[in-house]
Amino acid sequence: FWPSIPANRMFNTGEGLGEVINNTEKFTVCIDVSQFKPEEVEVTLTGRELTVSAKHEDRSDHHGLISRSFSRKYSLPDDVDLNRVICRIVDGKLTVEAFKNDPKQAETRSIPISY
């Protein structure tokens, strides 16, 4: 009836779904996508919502046919520069980096005084 998965892992659906690092320089997401070809992985940004999804249709393995898919959404912090988001896949690991605005480079402008 139950698959031969150890009880402590059976309901751990979050395992392997990614690591998030949020520091002063950047917001980073790392996800294992080794079960997917690079062209089967998609990263989109809508406003501050980052979506990572991947899907492959039926494939044969030593047990039969298998299909996989996942979708994860992340809210980017307010201090992230939305024009400085990059992603890459190296050795089956997807890394998305969203660099933060440098507070030292904040624009200074004069504010007119009415009188």
C-alpha cells in the first residue's frame, strides 16, 4: 500500500524545493533542476513575484513512465532592483540572483521650497 519511503521523508514535500538566501547584497534562490533539461525550466518575473517552474512530459525510466513538474513563487524584497535579476543553470542547479539597490547610490535631488 505505502511506497517504500522512510516515514520521516514520506510527507516532507518541501525537501529539495530550493534554498533562499536574503542578505544585504542580493536575494538568491537555488533549486535542484537536475531532472529537467534547461529548455524545460522557466523563470518569470511579474512585478515583484518571481516564478520558477519546470515540466517534462512522460519519460521512460527503469520503473516505467514518469512525468514531473513543479512551480515555486517567491516575493522579491522591496530593495531589489528588478532590472538586475539573472539566472543560470550549472550542474543541474538553477540559481536566480536579484541584486539589491545600493543605498549609497541613492539619487539626491533638490526639493523646491514654496514661499
